[in-house]
Amino acid sequence: MSAVSLLLVLTGVLLNATAQLLLKAGTNSVGQFEFVWHNIVPVGVQLATEPRILGGIACYGVSVVVWILALSRVEVSVAYPMLSIGYVVSAGAAWWLLGEAVSPTRLLGIGMIVAGVFIVARS
């Protein structure tokens, strides 16, 4: 895989992980909610005007463009497993930025993901 291809794949992965973190931070500020008939509009307005949620949606939009560029250069059987790196980035950033717990079992799973991505990338 060329340096440009790898950069595109990793950029897509990081944008996707960033989108997840922004969406979570946005929902943390809105609080827990349920979509039921009487609160669809108020909750919808809250979500639609939350800057972190809007940022997350923007990151997803850009990530789609970057991912299409990546797929034009890399086989999908190689590129798609690389999205798993997002699990590693998201778990680490959620622990660091959002105070989420990362248990030993979760760390073991993350290690297995890293090993799998390494094996696929080397193939």
C-alpha cells in the first residue's frame, strides 16, 4: 500500500472515530432521551442545534469522501478491516476525554483487533 493510500485510509478511520466521539459528547450534553411522539420535535431541535453533534455529522460527511478516495486506491478486503483501528482510537479517546472505563477484557479485545489489522495490512 502506498503512503498516500495509507494516509487516506487512516484519515478516514480517524474522521470516523472523531465523529463517534463528537456524537457521544453531544449526547452527553443533551442527556438521555427517548423518541416518543410528544418529544420528537423538542429533542430533535436540541440534537440539531448541538455543536458537537453537528461536528460529528460533518466529520462523517468528510470521512465518506475520504473513504471513497481510499477505496479507489486500495482493495476493499484490505481497507475495510483497517476501520477496526477506529475501535482502538475510540476506546482510548473515550477513556481519556470522556472518562469511560476500559476493562482488562476490553484491552484484550483491542489487542486482538490490533493484531488482526496488522496481519491484514501485511497480507
